[in-house]
Amino acid sequence: MLVSEAKIREKFYNQNRQNGSKQRSRKELKAMFTAERRKKEGVRASANVQRGSSRKFNRVLDLVRGKELNDALAIVKFTPTRAARLIEKVILSAKANAENTRNWDAENLLIHRAYVEQGPTIPRIRPMSMGRVGRIRKRTCSTFIILTEKQQKQAVTAKSGNEAKKATAKKETK
């Protein structure tokens, strides 16, 4: 069941209003909610107002979304577009943030979310025939990368392997 963010936030507010001896304002609760959400979300990096349209950036981000960090860097390195060079910088910045702020190992990182938003458009003009003006729109965008750690699948497989051994041992004893 999909629950809206407003309902999740309201539930958080109600829990934290009751638990504390001190009455908290709505502003404090909102700050606590966003801080907790950021912890769960992962490490982020962004580059604001990059020259290039969001459509072109989104093509490259589609290639790396959901990939491991090292694979994503390899893909971006060999993608022959200007957007790929700029996205590579954002990915390396997110990697540095993860290593320095959370002490995460670069080998265990995934690109959890990668998205782009349209930035301000810089208007320019070009003279046209008969004294008219042709509009030129220089597009910009903002790129956001969110990294998370890989879930340890080895522990899960080891656990399920032990359960499988126990199940076979029970069958053999019967």
C-alpha cells in the first residue's frame, strides 16, 4: 500500500509530540523529520545551474541509475557527450561525500537515485531579417545523485544456506 508523504510526516509528528516531556513546535518537528529522512536516504551530491538541457542530461543518467558506483563511473567515462563529463564530476563528488562523512567503502556503493531538474533559462537574441529578433534559449539544469550502501547479500545467502542444511538434515533423520 502506497502511503503519501504527508501521512508519514503526520504520523512522525504525532509520535514525537507524545514521547517528549517538552512540547515541540511544528517547525522543530519538521526539522527532525527531514533530518531523519536524510539519514535513511543516503549520501547526496548535486551540481546546480549546469549548462545543458535537462533532456540531454537525463539520457546519461538513465544509463547509470541503479548501477554500482564503479560500473557507473566506467559507463560515464566512455559516454561521448558533454553531459557525461559533468555528471562524472557529480558522481565523484557523491563518492567523496560518502567516504568522508559516513566512512562508507567505495566498493559497496550503489547509485540509488539520479535525477535532473530544469534550471533557469538564459535568454539571448539573434538578429533576423527585416529587423526582427530571434530568441535563443540557453538551457541550464541541476543534477542530483544519491548513493546508498549495497545490502549484504552474502549474509542472507549464508543464512538461507544454513536453513537448507537443517532442512536436509531433518529429512535424512526421518
